[in-house]
Amino acid sequence: MSFRSSRTSDSDLALVLRVLSESGRGHPADAALREALREERGMSPEARAWVSQAVHTHARWRGFLESPVPSRESVQEALGWARRSEENPGGFEESAFERHAVPDWIHAHLDAEPGWFRALQRDPMLWLRTPRRWTLELPRWLPEVSPGPLPDSWRYEGERDLWREEAFQEGKFEMQDLSSQGVGSICGARAGETWWDVCAGEGGKTLHLSDLMESRGLIWATDRSERRLRRLRMRAARARVFNYRTRTWLGEGKPPMKTLCDGVLVDAPCSGVGTWQRNPHARWVLEPRDIEELSVVQARLLRWASSRVKPGGRLIYSVCTMTRAETWGVVDAFQREVQGFDPCAQADPFDARTEARPARFFWPQTNGGNGMFVATWKRKD
């Protein structure tokens, strides 16, 4: 990331301080930022970009600051740390990132792969996915893209507002994190199958499943939030995806359909540790008790959802976190408590040379996407 001059306008800096002061455990920085920018109708695109960068940079380098309290001085100090890191990437020891880039308590909850702490201090990559019928056309519409490691993935390095691009409005590409695309690849949905996207949210993986299925077959998309499902329906209409049905489901009790499915994807709500590169403020508001509480929810979701897998069908569990309780802890609990499922080895979608196995992590420093964990089972015939 290249920063504008530190001598920015007083109004821009004041907006940064306002967003930081309004951010907290119940009000994430990204939400506070969206609300603040929505109110500032007269800002230039350059000023908006700088304010966004400064908010995220302050959160990203908070552990390195003399004081984490938002102030003009702490914002400039954070921007200085980011510039030094960009200009001299090798000038920081990995141990410095381990000590300062994350809260101390997280070390007791995960086993980090080498390079993860350093990766958290870099700006995240922006990944796109094209429906297969448009894959070869995307570079013509967006020359700033380069092919990614998955068949329909693209890395975007331009500065356009992609939401306003005509090709996006026509459903010719989606903004979807690369690791999320990797989950879809592991699902391996095929034309004519029936799938259940259990925690569909706003529909990123639902749209990917539909594309893998060539729009033939049926996807049940459920979520506890009707607001998110409304957003899913809007996205699906733009993308011209119609082979799905939505239902509100709170995540326990009788599933909302009687259908047995070829595949069930449980992309469960989680602590989001794997998104700390993209969402640095979340590092400082998450608490250890959140991880334990979420692991209980995840295990319950997986148990209930598994009842809708047909004999011979696949069950996929994914979370954008790497904590032991939410990954191996949930896997172990499921295998103790639910009979009739065998772990199902899957190839690494990013490296065919890697040994196939039934569970794996995706790390930001390895593939450039969010950190994720994916486990797969097959129901016995």
C-alpha cells in the first residue's frame, strides 16, 4: 500500500479519529467506517481511500504504538510503522510480529504456521471469481487482473470502485476471497445434484456452488438472518442464479427441508481469526470466551445439518479461523457423537502435489487469502 502524504487535511484526520473512537466490541471498525463515509457525501475518492487506509492501519499496527488510544499522534505513528514495513520488509524480526501484531492470549489457542504473524501486517489481496462462461472475458473488462491459482480466480490490483463496474452489475464477476473459493472447490458440487448451504449469509458460496453445478440442480440456502437472505436474493438476481431456495433457520432443531442432499456445506459462524489481515480491528475486540462459545455453536450446527446428507453424500465443515477449539475440537466432537460418517480425503485445491487429507488449513502467507479450516466426510452407504 502506498500512502498519501502524512500532511492530510484536518477534516480527513478528524474523521479517522471519529471512526476509531466509535469502534468497539459491539460496533466493529468496518461498520463504523461504512456509516461515517456514507454521511460524508462530498468527500473525494482519494480522501475516502485515505481515511479507510488510516483506520485499518491504526488497528493493524496498534500493538506497536506507544499508546493505542486514538489520537493524531497515534495515527501518524501507525502510518509510519506501515511505511517502514513497506519500504524495508526484511527489517522486522518475526518475533516482533508475534509479540505485537496480535493479543497475547491468542498464542494459547492456535498453532501458527511460520510467517502468519508477518502476513497479518500486510494489506490483503483482493480476489475475484468469474462464472465459467465469462472467465476468458474478464481481462478485457478489467485489465488490472491477473490469473489466480484456481480455475476461475483472479487477483485485482487496480483502484477502481468495482461495485460500480458495468461487468459487476451484469453479474460477470464476484468479489470473493480466494480461500472461500477454495472451499467451493473442495465441495466439488456437480450438475444435477442437491446441496444445502447451511449458513449461507449473503450468498458468496451459494453462487459459487451454482456455478460449479452449471445452474442445474438445487441449492437450499439457509441462514438465521432474513436480512442476509434478502441480500443473497439480490446478489443471485444480479448474477442470474435461479436454482436455489432460501429458508430462515436458527441452526438447531428440525432442518427446514425434508430433502436428503448430495452435499451439505456448514460454513459456520466463527471467531474470524483467519480474517485478521483483512479486518485488523477484530484482533483487539475478540475475547477467549468467544472462541469457546462459538465452538459449541459450531458443533451443534454440524450435528443437526449432518442429518440431511444422503447415503454416499458429502459433508463439508469450514470456518475462517484457525483456533484449535473451532477446528480440530469440533471435528473430534462430531466424530465422537455422530455415527455413520467417514473422513473423506480431499486434494489441496491450491497444490495438487500435496497429499490428500480429510482436513486442512489455508494460511494467508501461503495462498494469499483468508485463513481457513476445512474438513470433509462421506456418509456411509
